[in-house]
Amino acid sequence: MSRAQVQGVVVARARVAEGIHRLTLKCPEVASSMRAGQFVNVRVRDDGWDPLLRRPFSVSRVDGDRIDLVFNVVGVGTKAMSSYEPGRSVDLLGPLGKPFAVDADFETALLVGGGLGVAPLPALTDELRRRGKSAITFLGARSRSQLYREHLFELHVATDDGSEGHHGTVVDLLSVYLGEHTVPSPMIFACGPTPMLRALGAFAKERSIPCELSLEGEMACGIGLCQGCPVERVGGAKRYALVCTEGPTFRAGEVIV
Ligand SMILES: Cc1cc2nc3c(=O)[nH]c(=O)nc-3n(C[C@H](O)[C@H](O)[C@H](O)COP(=O)(O)OP(=O)(O)OC[C@H]3O[C@@H](n4cnc5c(N)ncnc54)[C@H](O)[C@@H]3O)c2cc1C
Ligand code: FES
């Protein structure tokens, strides 16, 4: 898998939902080589050492030589990124990590995103469509105002407050959907908060549906050097896997989330 330290140039920045920003960067090196599920590690500081560590973000979508990053402001790095202006150069490391298994043996992809876990799903949708596979998307958010739903198809929504779609969790919504529809040879691809991934992993196991989870735990180097992103494996010779190089995508049941 190719990876490099490259410079992206900000082409556009937009507020796309409540507290959610999209940064579009011209970055031909990442755009031409990245696969859905991979991420870039962004250097958010200008000068000096603060913040020391890069911040990881899924590549949300590729359009020609441009990539989109979609994020919400939670701290110093994302606050800085939310004020980047067009023309600014951004230091990136990527594409990093293991992509989604789009070539696995399935007919229908069930895409499940919780909160900002929606970020990698547009790129995944594009890649599935290029392969002629169908995708049904299930999106969960606290409220309608926090839904980012661009470039997603066959979309079903759940909100915690009931302001749109199913009133409840996105895992409940998926369960209701599968109770009412016959889906040929499904496979679940999911990204979102850990409790959602845990519940989804259990649901998939119960229904014997293959399932891949993209983890978004905290990270440092992003390239397998610092050992700062371990996740416990289930069985096998090695006790831990590194999320940055052996993930962020894992088969449900392969690791303990
Ligand atoms: C592979 C990968 C892909 C990611 N993709 C996206 C994405 O597409 N969009 C997006 O919005 N976020 C994504 N994240 C999470 C993102 O990296 C963090 O939100 C970001 O690093 C926060 O930086 P900060 O400087 O703003 O916050 P900090 O100042 O570093 O932290 C602020 C608060 O957020 C918490 N925090 C920091 N990082 C994480 C994390 N990874 N998970 C949970 N809590 C965290 C801290 O503990 C702290 O409480 C991804 C993470 C990984 C590992
Ligand atoms: S973040 Fe350094 S090894 Fe994974």
C-alpha cells in the first residue's frame, strides 16, 4: 500500500451540518491511490510543537484530484482545521491503514454509520457502485441537525431524539429493516462510536451476517511505530493488533471493541 508525506491545498471549507465541517483538499497523491476506509494523518500545528501529534481523519470522498475530510470540532486540532482558508497548505501522511473489504464475497453492502462514523461511507459507496454492488445505508445521529448525508444512497435514518426517521439507535433501525426486507447475501460495513460497533458486532454474529468494523480510537504516529493504538485480538498468536496498520477496519469478532 503506497503512503507518503504530501502537501494538500485547501480548496474549500464548508459547514455541512450542526458542528460538522467539510474540508476539500487538492491532493492528487492521496486521491489517486487511496481506497475506501483508509485515512490521512494531518499535521495541524503551524510552527512550534503544539499540538505535537498529527490527527487522523478518514478520507470521506475522492473527486478527481480532490479529497474531502469531514469532521466535528472536539479539540485543538479540529478547531484549527475548522478555520483553514482556501489556498492554505496542509501536511498529510497517507493514505494509511487497511481499506474496507469491498471485494469480499457478498452482494448487498449494508453501510452503517453513527455520528461522524458516516465520514468514510461516501467513498465506500462510490467504490461499491464502481464494482456493481448495491449498498443500503443506515445513518444514526443525535438529532436531524447533526446528519451528514451527502453522496449516500438508499438512505435510512435513525435519530436519538426522533427528529427524523426511526426514533432510536441505528442498530435497532437495521434490525427492523432486516425484519421487513429480504436482502440477498448481505455484508455489514460500519463506522461509529465504540458502543454502536459493539452492539452491531453482536447483532451481526447473532444473524450470521459478515461484518466489518472501522475503529476510530485515539492514535499517534499512524504508521505502526509508537505502538500507541493497540486493540485486543480474539485468539491468535498475537495478543494485540495495531489499529493504524492492521486496521482501522477489522472483521467483527476478530478484535474486542
Ligand atoms: C482512523 C481514524 C479515522 C478518523 N476519522 C475521523 C473523521 O473522519 N472525522 C472525525 O471527526 N473524526 C475522525 N477521527 C477522530 C479524530 O481523529 C479526532 O476527533 C481528532 O483527532 C481530535 O483531535 P483534536 O485535536 O480536535 O482533539 P483533542 O484535543 O486531541 O481531543 C479532544 C477530546 O476528544 C477526544 N478524542 C480525541 N481523539 C479521539 C478519537 N479518535 N476518538 C474519540 N475521542 C477522541 C480526546 O480524548 C479529548 O477528550 C478518526 C480517528 C481515527 C483513529
Ligand atoms: S498510532 Fe503509532 S503504532 Fe498506531
